[in-house]
Amino acid sequence: MPNDMITLKALGKELSETLNSGRINRIASLGNDSYLFTVRARGTNRALFLSAKSDTAGVYITESEHSADEIPNNFCMALRKRLIGGIVESFSVENEDRIIKIDILSRNELNDAKKYSLYAEIMGGASNLILVSDGNIIDAAKRIINENSRPVYPGADYVLPPRGKILLSDPDAVSVLDSSSTAKEVIYRLNGLSPESATELLRLRDSVGAAKALRQMNDMYSSAVYSPVAVPGSPNAFYAYRYGNLTDVKPFPTLSEAIDFCRRKAVAERERSARARRSEKLISALEKKLLRHIADSKKVLADNESGERYKELGEILKCNFYRLQKGMSIIECDDFYNSRSVKIELNPTFSPKKNIERYFKLYAKSKGAKRFAAEDLTRSEEALDRVKEIKIYIRNCKTEAEFSEIEQEILALSGRPK
């Protein structure tokens, strides 16, 4: 996760070379505190992605597809009002920390030249995008109005986050890298380092000395070893060069391309996981439904005695037809099926013939229910076998088309319209 000062400082210089003097033609909000600037520089349109989202905060040129919000948010409107048509002057790391400042020369409502600074504070959960002019905050992606925190809201003075650690460019930094220092101690004392960069700094100290290691890491972009790489599988596994402990890396011409690769993979995996959860929810609901059907069908089929008993009671009533009278609610007869007497319930509003027909209808209904239950049991068991196959298939699905196809089959199996 080297989304730290060392990487960002190199990224700032790389972005300056590519986008300086470029004109901002479009600004779109993408949701989740993310924004896309279209900058035309050196005859080419570039898409500059800026995000204050905690897990993917950053600033980089992207070639990935992004869906813009239909209705831009307030911060996007503030950016558009002041920055569209503006010229990018520079990218720089502020305070030797995880803060990239973008200086933009634009014009105000009176068409007077006006300088703006857009600060991208890339600090995990505290990440933010803050538009500033003449030291005053115009607006921010995340407004903070809390007396216990640094104020970030329109009209407040912009103050850099407190630092409190030694800078890599400070002469005292050499003393931090003594032979007994651990990566944890280096992170604690030096400003803006990730654990990976601290470990790499100690490795360089052992090979080229502390002073040279600090110079190289502090200006990675100008270093001969500058060669951006990414490690597949993490949204922040991009590096200004291949650190000594890295394996299975993918090289890229620029840091932006390395970042874009990591983020694109992360977004794709996040979308795949969300799609998989949706499909798994559907298949789980279908599985529960089928198991209920199977249990109900087996119960109906197992209850064979009650259906046959309706037929027997109907036959007994036929043999005792001469004793039946309308208005009777019960009659006791000899049960020639079991060699004992049996009390048979009657509907007092029915005629003798209708009471007999009632029991034969119950028998016929029972037979129909068993036939339906047998057919439903077969269908449900076949569908349940397919459900088990689909659950395995969902784990291996990668594309939207695959998920869409399997979801249509799930809906078809559940009897719902596609």
C-alpha cells in the first residue's frame, strides 16, 4: 500500500510533465467522492481522476470507463464554476506529505485572472479534495465542521494537516536510519511513509548508505531506478519502482497507468463480488423454496392412509344408506375394514346421498393431490440438482454477461418472469 509521500511525489512530477499548461474542458462527478477532469494538453485529451474515497483515494490519469452522475453534486458545481477553462500550472506534493496540490490559473465572473489550488489529501479515511483561493476554502468534497478537528468548510482558512515528523529532506533524517532502526521506528519518526517504503528505505541504507537512500527515495522520479510497477490484486499495490521484497510485478510506462491498472482490477473485482452476492442471494432463496416444496410433497405422499380412509368411509356410508337422514351430524356404523364400529361425521345440512358423495370427493381430491405432489417432487428434485450446479458456476463467473445469463436461469427455475 505505498500510496505514500514517496510515490505521490513521483506521481506529482509525472503529472506535471503530462498535464502542465493543459486546459480543463470538463468536470464530472462520479459518486463516492470521486471526480473526473477532462484536460486537453499537448493536443491530447486526458482524463484526470480524483478521489477522496477512503480505500481508493488518489489523483491519476485514467483510461478506464467511468459513469458520470446525472445530477452533479454541489462540490462538482463549485469546481465547474471556477475551474472549467482554467489552465493547469503545476502538480506538487505539499508539506512532504500525502497531499498533492494542483495549481490552476482560471478566471472569475469579471473575467479577471484568478489562481486556484485544489488540494488532494490522500490519507485513508481522512482523505479529502479541497478547493482553495487566496488561502480561503471555497468548498470541499467532505466538509468538516467540528471544533475538535481541523475546520474544512467554505470561508475557513485552509491549514495543512499537522505534520510533527522529520522530513526525508531534513538533515536529521540520516540519524533515523541508524543500524538498529526498524521499519516501525522509521514510520514513527519520518513523515509520509508506508510500511513497504520504510522497509525499502532500510534495505537501501544497507546497500548504498543512509544519505543516498534518502536522496533516492525523496526524489524517485529523477532517480535512475524509476520504473513504475504494480502488483495485481490490490487497489493500492503500485510502486515507483520494484522494491526489493516484491515478486510477481507488472511493469508500466507511467505511475498513472500502474494506478489505473490496480484500481480497474479492484473495481472489477468489487463489481464482480457485488454481482455474485446478488446471484447467491437469488439462488439461496430458490434453494430454500425448493426444499420446502420437496418437504411438503413428501409429506403429502407419505399421508397415504387418510386418502384411502375417505374411500372406506364412503363405502361404509353406502352400505348404511338406509339409516342416513338429513340433519344427522354423526352416525356409528360397523367398520367392515377393521372389524369394529366407527363414528362417521356428517354434514347435517346435506342429504344422505350428498354426505356419501362428500367422502368420495375427498378421496378423489386426495388422489389428485398425491399425483400433483409426485410430479412436483420430481420437478423440485431436478431443479435442486441444477441449483447445486449453479452455485458452483456462480463462484467461477467473471463477466456481467455470465452473471446475467445465470440470473435469467435462476428466475426461470423459480417461476418468475425474466
